[in-house]
Amino acid sequence: MRLDELPTSDRIEDRRGVPGGRAGLGIGTVVVLGLIGWALGIDPRLLIGGAEMISGVNQTQQGPANPGSTGTPSDEMGHFVSAILGSTEAEWTEIFARSGKTYNPPTLVMFSGSTQSGCGFAQAAMGPFYCPIDQKVYLDTSFFQDLQQRFGACNGSKSCQFSEAYVIAHEIGHHVQNLLGLLPKVQEAQKAMGEAEKNSLQVRVELQADCLAGVWANHGQAKWQFIEPGDVESALQTASAIGDDRLQKQAQGYVVPDSFTHGTSAQRSRWFSTGLRSGEVASCDTFRTEGL
């Protein structure tokens, strides 16, 4: 992935190294807890927003967040995150403007271990997530190492960059959904639903965010030609690696479809590809289609 022409963003709070108040769990621990949760029919909401606080409207602030520093971080990872965030700001500003709307970009919080969010306590084991209350994306970049080392989602730091960009763009997709008024409607609808129905609706939310990540990639490629050979394949490999069916199969040896919250490997790959091919937000309507 080429980053040299991408605009950078200073809408970053760098809380790495700032104490978060409580120690976070490791991914391995969460997988074990997830196995127990699935066995009991409880949704553990693992990985890539597995604990995304999409239902954050029911959460309360857990005390003041640690401020850290603001602006574009000077290290390599900070520059990478800034470039991806900057490119999403540029593209979504243009896409919204074409429809006569204004895009208000979110802030991205980089943290290590744990921190506070507007939706409550955040820790690395939750994976990246978007909080609609404070309109911030929370990212512990050690999650990228887990994608490579534990789940084999991509091979090597260079080939993984576009996959990591997809992860960030997915979370920005939730912000887009929030600005369009979709998340509040989903949250309201879920209040009257049973667990299986809630999960089914949540899958549609997540698959749409995958598709919106693809829309960003389509527009970004047209403008900056940042996709290099193997990048798309790597991103699709990542989408497949974090499908509910694959994660459950790895954790417990079988799958429980009613507990899916993000979609299967095939679905995640398909919807990211849909957005990447079309570049159209209209192609991402996962709520009106029967066949996901």
C-alpha cells in the first residue's frame, strides 16, 4: 500500500503509554471466555468491534478519559493511522457533499492496554470499536499484531497495511452510519428484539460497515492509486479471518449462527468487495436485501 500521497489527519488522541485505570485482558483470555459464552448462548462480541460499543446509547461515561497528546503522532504507526484517517476524511467529505450533506469527521484514539471512552471502559481485548456517544474510534494498535500472529489474517507488516487500513475504514463506516441516522434506528429497533433477532440485525450493521470500507477504498484508489498488487487479496483474507463462523470454529470446534454479530467469512469478504467494486453507498444497503 502506498501512503506517500495520502493526506494526514491531526484528529488523533494519542493515549499510548497513558495509564488507563485497569489492566486489559489478553486476546487469548477473551477467546477462552468467548468459548464459555457461546456454550451458554451468550454473545461475547469478540474482535473487530466484537465489543464495538454500537449500543453505547445505553452506556454511561465511566469517569474522565485520559487526554494523552493530540495531533499527528511522529512514529511510523502514528503516521500510518493519520494517513488512513486523513484519506477517509477527504473521501467521505466529498461523498457527503455530493448529496448535499456535511461530513463531520470523528476523532481516533490510539491507546495501549486500556482507556476510558464515552461508552465506558475500553481495553485491547475488545478490538477496535466506534463509540457513537463521543463519536470517536478507539484503536489499540497491538490488535494489528494479533491479526498477523494469532489469526494469520495477512503476511508481513508491509502486506498487512491495506488490511489494517480496512480495519480502520470499517470503524469509520460506523461513524458514517451514525451520521446518516442508521445507528440510532438500529439501537431503537433492537430494544424490542430477542437476542437472536438483535444479533441478526447487528450482522447487517457490521456488513454494511465492511461495504462502506470498500467504498472508501474505491474512491481512494481512483484519487491516489494507493492499492498495490496483493493488497486487496490481503484485505479479503483479513475479512475472512474475522468472520464469526471461522472464529467460533477455531475457538470451540463448532458454530452457533444465532450468536453471529458480524457475519460469516464469506459475507464479510463479499460485502467489502461490493463496496470496492461499486464505490457507491447505495450498493451497501444490507438492510433491504434478503441474501447477505
